[in-house]
Amino acid sequence: MKKLAKQVLFYSALVGIWALLAKLKIWPPYLFPPPWGVGHALWDGFADHSFWIGIAVTMKRMLIGYSLSVVLGMILGLAVSSSKFLEETLGGLLVSLQSLPSICWIPLAVLWFGLTEKAILFVVLMGSLLSVTIAMEDGRKQMPKIYGMAGRNLGASGFRLFWSVLLPASLPFILNGMKQGWAFAWRSLIQAEMIFLSLGLGQLLMMGRDLSDMSQVLAVMILIIILGYMVNGLIFRTMERRLQEKYGLTPA
Amino acid sequence: MSTSPQNAYSNPVPVPSNGVRANVFHGKPVASVAAFPIRPLAEVVVPKVTLDGISLSYKTTSGERLLALDNISLEVKPGEFLCIVGPSGCGKSTLLHLIAGLNPQTSGKVLVDGSPVSGPGTDRILIFQELGLFPWLTVGGNVEFGMKMKNIPKAEREEKIQYYLRLVHLSKFRNSYIHQLSGGMRQRVALARALATEPDVLLMDEPFAALDAQTRDLLHDELERLWSETGRTIIFVTHNVLEAVRLGDRVALLTFRPGRVKQEFSVSLPRPRHMEQTDVARTARDILDCLRDEINKSLEAEYADEKTR
């Protein structure tokens, strides 16, 4: 409760200073809009449904792109972690590819797929695939070997061994990578949307720029922050806490 | 603490005390023939487990070949309690892994009921030293796991979970997670999990090594009771000779690196036994005398390792 009070105080002070600076009119309002201007833009955006549509479209892309990268990343990570040859070859490539900012995939995606939904999903996929793959690989390695042996000993093999033993056993080690993958996917998606101009939050942001509407720009930025924070802070944090409780791990 | 170890558990054992406990396994009466195959006396008893000239060697990181197990041959009768004793590093855990089919041996054969083993099977369940209980499952879920893998129907699994949890006095903890339990309780979960798949052979790898003496004594009593009630064959590995004499019908002594069977001792002391009994201690002393050279070799090797490091 004390923490919440501090936070409320902090954000009110922040908005207060912002309002004060806007009131002083040091910068013209079209460059430095007051908080109520941004509030208005948020209200209008939700009232004419453009923000709702933007959020829905962006989240849909996010879900599809991220799910794809989780499934593919798990397969890749498993392959890399279970073969010495793949680890020394493909593993190295994956790590080096991770140094490539995902926005660099945009030209390639546009040439391959055109300005389509597929191109956006491709960029999201490439943005998060690598961190999921590497997380899966590390998870398999860090997971105590005993679980695999115990599983085989009790009659599990093949896919069932993977699904009911290896996957849950490495989950605490994978989760961090999954979280990172989500954060990368989120960044890639907004970047891609800013270039592709096809609905979505990124496009709303660019539209604000094109119309020189600073209030809209700030409003969308705030939306992106809140959405990103909600998924990260609420969904992943909760999963992490649940997992720690269940597995008896002390919170890091 | 005035209670003696064997009645410190106040929960009654949930089986009728008419002497046919094993025959009411899953709530349904089963013909006793199914539980205890009674063979005519004339018939030769096929050993439950036969180790036929087992050897295992592996490459160390420095590239040399190390012989871990050397030509081990042992026969274990159905329903027998065999203890394998040896100094640390004699490969006794490795031997259990081979019997469990988790690793292949370099040469020789493992036979169960006369047919060779080629991989893990639920007829032989190993209880690992580290237990390997699944932290993402509840106690009940852990006990259920092996049965699920065997595709046993839900209703039957349910009955067996209840039965085996009662057997190890953990019914109340069915929905707890592993990390919420004490060491001795975890040990009993591992036992229940292994028993629930109803293996013919139970392989136990120093299961009580990490426990305090009191808990261990209690679990000895429990294990002896479960063994006599279920008629399983048990191969129990330990470095503790006293424990081996307390539990085993027979004690096989392994040498240090490479592991060979040095000698076998049959223990015919009446049951139930206790570690404090003088005859148990005396038998243990005889075995220990025989083991002493091996322990010294093991210690010397350890010190040598330390010097070269």
C-alpha cells in the first residue's frame, strides 16, 4: 500500500511538472502539448474506435507472430541442444544472428512478401525467434539430468518424455528467454508497423507525425508503454511467481 | 521421545490384517496366484535378475579407457532382498543404471526372467539417490506419473494413488508439492512412485544416505514391511554395511575400481532386524573386515586425485 502511495505521488508530480511546463508556454503547444491535450487525444482515439482497432490489430499480430516463434524456437532449440554437430554449427550462427537488429529484416521481408501481413509477421518472428531458441537450448542444458533419467525409468519416451518431463523440467530456465522473446517481438512489431502503414499502433504513431499531431503521438506512445508493461508485468510476472511457488524456487 | 521407531507412525496401515494384504491390491480381490506365483517344488526357479559377465568401460576426459565394472555375475531370486555394498567409486550406482536399462553395458548381459534387457522398462524401477521427484507435479501427480505412461485407465490410477499413498503414510500430502516435504517424506514419495508402477524389481540407489539416523531407521522398518507385503525383488545399493545387513537376505561386496564381486554373504538373521542388534553388528563386522582393503584403496585414490590437482 505504501508502494502504491509513493507511485501515485510520483506520477502526479510528473504530470504536475509537465502541466506546469506546458502552462509556461516555453515551447509552442503543437510541439509540447499539455497533459489534458494528450488526455483529449486518448479520449478521441478511443471514441472514434481507431485506438481500439489499432490495439486489436497489433495484439493479433503479436499473438500470431509470437506463438509462431515459440513453436519454431522450441523445435530449433531442442534440435540444437540435442546434437553436438548442430550446436557447433547452427548454434553459432544463431548467436551471431542475434546481433542483427530485427528492423534490418524489414527490407528483406518487403522484397520477399511485399507490403503484406506476412512481411510483418516475418519481422516479428525473426525478432523473437532467436531469443526463444537460445532460451530453449540453455534451458535444456541447465535442466538437471536426473529428470530425464527418472522419466525414462518410469516408462516415458519420445514425445511424451519431452512433453511431460523435459519441457516442464526446463520451464523455469526457459521462461526468462520467453519473456525476452516477447519484448523483442513487441519492439519489432511496432517498428515494422511504423514502416508498413497498415493499421496497428505503429501506424497510428506515424499518422500522428504526418498530421503534426503531437498529442496523438504522445497518446499512442503511452498506449504502447502501458500495453507492453501489462503483458510483461502482469502475465509474465504472474507466471514466474506461480512457477517459483510450485517448484519451490526462491524468487531471484 | 519415548516412542520406539516401529510404532512412531500412528496411522494404521490401510490393509486388512488377515495376512493376505497383497491380494486386495486395488480394492478388488485378486487371486493369490497372480500376486505370488507359487511354483511346484520340483521346478527350477528362474532367477528374477541375472547379471551375466557385465563389464563397463568408458573414456575419461584425458582420453584413457577406464574399466568401471569388470565381469560382474550375480543372480537374484524372485522376492529376494539383495544388498550391494562397496566403497565409493566402485561403480555400484552405475550397475543399477545398467539393470534399469538407462545406460548400455560394454559387454555382458542383464537378464530379467531369463530374457535380456534392452532399455528402460517399468518392470524394473530405479529409485535414484537424488530421487528425481518432479517438482512441477504434486505428490499425487508424481505417484500417478508412471501409471500414466503405462496408459492405465484413470479410475484405476486413482485407486492406486490412494492405495500407495496410504501405504507410505502420505495420504494427507497428496496435493502438496515436493519442496514442501521433509527429506524422509520425499523418500517415501519416491518409494510410492516406484511401487505404483508395480515393478517386479525395485532398484534402490543409496536412498537413505542423506537422511538423519532416526528417519532412516523408520524407513528401514517401512521398507521391510513393504517388501514383505508386496513380494517385490529388491536390489539395494549402499556404502553402509550395517544397513546392508539390516535389510538384505544377501550382501554382495564389490571391489574398488574396477568393480568386481569380491564376495557374497548370505544373511539369515531373523526379521525384523535392527541396526543396533549385536548379531547384526557382528555380521557387519565380518563383512567390513573384508571391505576394509577396498575402502583404503578408494581413499588412497581420492587423496592421489587431490594431490595431482
